[in-house]
Amino acid sequence: MAQQSHRAAPEHTHPDDVPVLTALAALADPVRLTLVRELASSAEWSRACGSFDVPVGKAALSHHFTVLRGAGLVEQRDEGPRRVNRLRRTEFNARFPGLLDLVLRED
């Protein structure tokens, strides 16, 4: 029998339903930009929420992931007690071609 999570499954917004200003606002925050960059350099579904080196507490981190999901940038799923993440690179690039590449550049 599969282990049931004690929390509700996260709600996701598809990038096709995201206005450009919502995407830009999500990517403008330094903590969220760090999360996106770290996800971009990680294998899909390999990073749990608590594995990111960001200077915020759990509640703030949860808020940042909510914003990223709402902007269509991140997808999350529960694996036992952990919530793991993936960057929705393909879907986001289809909606906003080139935007993610610009944000991920280090110059």
C-alpha cells in the first residue's frame, strides 16, 4: 500500500496560462532565481524542497515555490515525506521562447 501524504497535493499552473508579467515577476526575486538556477542544473525530480541553499525559512521557501508553480516554472510531487521538484523547461520555453535561457545566463 502506498504511503499517503499528510498534505494536499500542490496545484500547478500550466505555462500556457501564465501572463508574461507573472513570469517576469516570479523570476525577478533573487531567492526564486536561485531556486530556478539550481533546478536547471539538477536532474529532474532529484531535488527536495529542503535541499536548496537559500537564506529563508521553511514558510518563506514554501511561498517562493508557490509563486514558481503559479508562474508555470516548477512542478512538484510528493515522494513519501519529501516534496521533489522539476523545472518545467520544455513547457516554459514553448510559452516564452528564450526567456529561461536569458535568466539562466550568469553574465
